[in-house]
Amino acid sequence: METTKITIAGPRGKMGIEAVKMVLETEKFELVSVIDHRHGGKQLHDILNFVQKEVPVYGDARSAFEQTKPDVLVDLTTPEAGYHHTKWALEYGIRPVVGTTGFSNDQLNELTELAETKGIGCIIAPNFAIGAVLMMKFSQMASKYFQDVEIMEMHHDQKLDAPSGTAVKTAEMIQEVRTEKVQGHPNEKETIPGARGANLQGMRIHSVRLPGLIAHQQVMFGASGQILTIRHDSTNRASFMSGVKVSVETVMQLDHLVYGLENILE
């Protein structure tokens, strides 16, 4: 069985810790290094006490790529760091699997072109939970029949981007099949700016940030006499690891960038 060598960026984060556990527990995966700008030069067991083996920590992504030569980068950092890590990985011929959201369209276009030029796979997934991907796909199906829709995403209070990448991806998928419509009363007025949420082709997106939440989203559709609600809840971050695992396995077979886990699920 051929082993896939993996580097993880952001191993101390809540998602990063789960990713470290998943890689260490998967027989055909090998964790060859991690990237953490605060702890470069240490071993991973120095910062995560459940790790038993020697895994070097690098403060600089390019040093990790050059010295440990991974097949795949799993990036679970911030939009700014994630963009640079992904770009550098592609330049080194390393296949990125990215759970960081908040990339601009220009950045996504640049990374798409770079992956195509290099002829190697890259997966950027706003959400790695299989249930969340199904929620997005079901919402897209429903929007063919319900034009009035509002998206409510709810996350922990340490999340940096709003709306979430999952909410944006959901709206983009709905846009593909929904006729643009301005919802609500034509003379509607916000007495407090922002009360109606973000406006995307008439759809409204609302972001909630509270301690105690992890990752939750509901999509509400309204029509005369009926309401349809499609909701997904992640109650712990281990729920994302099945998607990370599938993405690592799949990215090795790709020669281009894929945005959204729904595009690799059969």
C-alpha cells in the first residue's frame, strides 16, 4: 500500500488537532511535518501531548516543503496564511487540501490557473462535513421551486470571516438555478443598517457569532402557505474529518483545482 506523505498547517487549532489525530490514525497516511509559526524548530509532541512519534515543526512553510517533501498539504489556518501556503505548495508540486475560507475571487482564479499550469490537484472546501455538502446540494434542488430564500449561518465567536464560506458557496450554488428576485416589500427600509443581512441577488445571508456554537447553517425557503427549512449542525470538529480524508485521497488523482467538496462526491 502506497503511503501519502502529509504536512498540516495549523496543527494547534481545533480543526488542526482533529486533522493530526486523523492522519496519525490512518494507516496509509504519514504525517511528515507540521507548519506553526510560533513553534518552529520543536517537535510536534512538544506542543500536542497525545502525539508519540517525532514530527518536526516548521515556522516557515517553504522550509517544510523543501526538507520533508510531502505529497499533500492540509491547510487549516487563516485566509491570508492559507492563500500563501496554497500558492507555495502548488509551486513546489505539492497538492493542497484547504479548509480555510475567505479567499477572494481573484485569489481563487490565480490558484486555479496555477494548479492547471502545474497539472496537479488542489481541493478548497468551504466545509468538509459530508452532511453540510448534502445540505448545500438539497438547497440547490429546492431553489428551483422556491425563489424566496434566506440563509442563516451560525458559528463560534472566533471565526474571522463573515459570511462563512459555506454560506457563500450555498448562495453560489442556488444562484446557478434560481432566477434573480428581490425579496420582501419593495419599499422595505432598514431602521438599523444591516438588519436584513447581506444581499446577494435578492437573497439574504445572516451571520451569527456566539461562544458555544461550532458550525451550523439553515436555509429557509418560503412560498404561499408553506416554509421549507434545510439545516445542518456540526456538534464537534471530528465531523469534518471524513471529508478531509476523502479530499486527501482524491486530490492525488486530480490535475486541477476543485472548489467545493460536492464536486468530488459521487
